[in-house]
Amino acid sequence: MTVAPVHEAVTTLRKLALAAGQAAALRAAAQLGVADALGDEPATAAQLATAVNAEPGTLDRLLRALTTHGVFAAQGERYVHTATSRLLRTDTPRSLRDMVLWATEPWTWSVWPQLADAVRTGKGVFAEVHGKDFFTYLYEDAPDSAEVFNRAMTQASRLSSQSIAEALDIRGPVTVVDVAGGHGDLLTTILGEDSEVRGVLFDLPGALDDVDPRLREGGLFGDRASLVTGDCREAVPVAADVFILKNVLEWDDESTVATLRNVAGAAGPGGRVVVIENLVDGSPETGFTTTMDLLLLLNVNGRKHLRQSLLRLVAEAGLVVTDVHPVGPYLHMIDCAVPERP
């Protein structure tokens, strides 16, 4: 090997080995509110430190570390925003601040070191580390973290809700169920497309505590929307014409098939079931998708799917795939039908 390739390999490994530090720097900036404190004019670390209640010297070191990755930029002794750092602001329409906080919550730091064990056994480690399964722990022991999780899912949903609603093309006097739909961003977008469509938001009780007010009684869509609590892995006690599962089927295969069977049973013969996922082999950001795949293994013994593996599980659940196509830059829509009885 020549010197250049060796140096490049060393640089790559050192960067990967210290990636946790980069994630921690992002989390610190988000927690401190640095992006919100920095306006359109350049500011020194001392000026920003006053705004966020930090020590100027150490804030300068944090910002210096972040600028090496394009999060903020330095102009002499002053700092300015970049397109990336603006995504940490709370007032940015496409903000990813909550996603950053969710991905670096305390429970993530405790499970990542157990990855070798998960790879050896093929099983998740969250329950072993925390004494409870992921969602039970989140809502019972870490409610603040659960809220961060729900806000992060809503932020992710907002990036794609309009393109999904248009691709679904749900019109007329039909009822649609958003399974495990969180705060209901996708459902509100669908209801806004046609005044005849009715909707049901179905999720765990904790997820519906802070639902979009437009879906509640007295809200903009309150007369056409219902909130139903439950666990889709156990039962889906809702009758409807269309069922949507967006970024839901990310746990173990058994739970995925059980959920799909529950949904198919609720939809009934001829019912439409739409699965929306970002597939490993269809993602423009394979680094993100494959890392999320490992985090899902650790947390819920789950996975991000390859196209064929997900289609296999859909078929195992008794659904017939009618179409598969991209929707937006990151997602794929798998349209399915419940077979008519002979």
C-alpha cells in the first residue's frame, strides 16, 4: 500500500472510532440552543455563550469541533450558520433538532456497547439492559424521552407527508386508518386533501397524549377523525377501507407478520393496505439506513428491510402486493390488497 491510501484508511478508522463524540457534540448544541441563539449576523463564542448560559472558551471548542463537519462555519473569530446548522433551529420548517436529540438520548448510549452481543445472538439487548421492552420503558420510565421520540417521528413525517398523501390519492367517502401514526401529521395531511375522507389515528396511549389538535374534538378535522388506542401487534379493532403503516414494520419478523395479519383482518376482503418504508437497498443514504438497522436490532430486535425480505413478510401475512414504487427521495410505497374470499 502507498502512503496516501494508508493515511486515508487511518483517517477513516479514527473518524469512525470517534463518531460518538461527533454525535455528542450535536446533542450538546441542540440542548444548549446554540442554533437558535445564532441569528443571521456572525457572532463570537462569547456572544453566544451569554445567550445560552455557557462558558465562552468551552463553547468555542464545541463550535470548532462542529465546524469541521459543516455544522456552523467560522469567519475569523465569529461563527455563522450553514444549511446544516439551520436544521438545528426550532423555527426551521424542516428542523431535525428533535431527531438529533432522539438519536442521542441516554438509552442509546447504554445499548450501543452491547452490539457485539446482539450480533452474536441475533437478538436485541434493550430489555436486558433496561429491564423492560423499549416502548414500555419509554412511556413508563422515560416520559421526557418518549416525548422527544414522538416529536422526532413527527419531524420525520413532515418531510414526506405531502408527497405520500398525493401518492395515496385517497378520495371520496372512505375511511383511512393511520396505524401507529404518532401525533397524526400524515393523517391530517390526508384529511386536508378531500373533505369526504374520514380518518382514524391508531397508536399506543402514550403516543396519542399530544396528538395534533386538528384531530381532536373541536379541531379542524375533529368531526371526521377518531383516536383509538391499542397495540397493532396484538389487535387492530378498527374497520376501515384503507390502512396505512408508515415506518412501522421495523421490529422482529414475527411481530411484523402478526401486525400485517391484524391489519388484513380489520380491512377485510378487498381492503387496501399500504406499507411505507425506507428500504436498505432503495435508500440514497445507506449509511443512515444501515446504522438505523443496527439500532433497531438493539432496541426492538428489529430491522430495516431489504425489498425482497419485506415483500416476503407481506406475502406471509396473506396480503397480495399490487404495486411497489418510490415516494419522495427516501421511501417506498408497497400497495397491497386483502384477497377476496373464494
